[in-house]
Amino acid sequence: MPKISLSPSEKSGIPVAGMPRAVLFDAYGTLFDVYSVALLAEQMFPGKGQALSVLWRDKQIEYTRLVTTSKRGPAQESVYRPFWELTRAALVYAIKRIAAPTPAALAQMEGQIDRLMNQYRHLSAFPENRSVLSELKARGIPTGILSNGDAAMLGLAVKSAGLDGLLDHVISVDPIRKYKTDPAAYALGEQATGLSARQIVFVSSNAWDALAATWYGYQTLWVNRYQLPFEELGTQPTRSGSTLRDVLDFFPSPPPERSLTP
């Protein structure tokens, strides 16, 4: 009689239908701290660094929504721009808003803008990232990133954070020219893994992202790092937590095998 291998879910007694088979992470804000640029921004704009980092991020996300939902002219041409370009445009806006430089002064800030953009390429990673990804790998769970970031940004961020070899997929929305929360962006996760959304946990620290992914059909974890209320639109994520480690609760470790020797 052939030997039957049991999956971790079968060994633990958890119904197979409810056990996800892969995890996809948002990148910016979830794996990488988008507000870690505040320290450098504070050096450049004393007393305004934190406010600049917050406005920069808010405007960046606003621009992704704007270029996804808008068209130009009678021909309805796409106004899509890569995430790197939107990130720079959002930074310039934030500087104008927070520091209010004259046009001449802004023209002389190109070096500062380049330094802040370079810092964005190397955002600080949250400290638990590596241990969580290593544990998922040890449990045989495929992992990946599904992000608005373009491929070059994501590749450098992953390498800079020392996460090479711990992610099976690094998925950028850039090829479809639509940003999250467009359903086509979330569909990329299914296409890359070959799994249905219900078989995948999508992890994000952005409440709007966790909500849209839940609507799309993913099992979701909202990583509420800053103890904020969730969106008030009648839908909750599958689970909420305070760190990335909470994703491990979706994949209980199998109990140790008992010896049959008396």
C-alpha cells in the first residue's frame, strides 16, 4: 500500500478548505517602512521632516489612484506613470507644500530631492521581516510581494533588506499599468501563484489595501502597526494583528509525530 503524505493542515486537524496555501505581502508600509525617510527629511527641513514624510506618502497613494481612474481627452488616453515617477512627483509636491520654497529655491533643491529619492530606494525594513519569511519558508509556504512599486524599485528594496532567496514571487503592477486597488492589480497574485484568491493570504499594513484585497476575495491580514481604526465601509479583514508575525497564525505548525514504539 503506498505511503500517504499528509499536508500540514491535515496533520493539525484544520479543514483543508480553510487553510491558505500561499502568502503575498504588500511592500511599501508593510515590509518596508515608508516613514523611515523622515530622519533624512528632518535634516534637510528642520522641524518638518515627519510632516513631509507623511504628506509624501499620502500624495503618492493619491497619485496612483488618480492615474488609474482617469483618462485624457476624447481618445481616452491613459495617464499612467510608473511608480518611481509618481513617488518623485509626490515628493516635489510635499516639499512645495511643507517648505513653500520660491521657484528659484526649488530649482536649487534637485540635490536634496535626489538624496531623498535614493533613500526611498533603500527604505528600512521592519525588524521581524526576515524571521517571518524564514519561518514561512520552513513550513513550505510560498511567499511573494504584490506591490505598486515597479520592478527595479522592488528588486533593489528586497536586496537592500537582505530578503533575497526568501520570496518566491516579486510582482509589480507596472505591466498592466493599473495600481491597487484596481481588481486587475490583485488578479496578478492569482496569475503568479496559480492559486485562487481564497487560497492566498494577502498581508498589508494599509487599511485601504487590506479592504480592497478582502473585497477581491483574498484571505487578508491587516497589520495595524499604529493602532488605527479600520475603514468604515462595512467589511473587515479576515484577521488583524500588530506585526508581520501574526501571519503565522494562518499556518499552525503540525504537532510533533508520536513514536509508535511503546
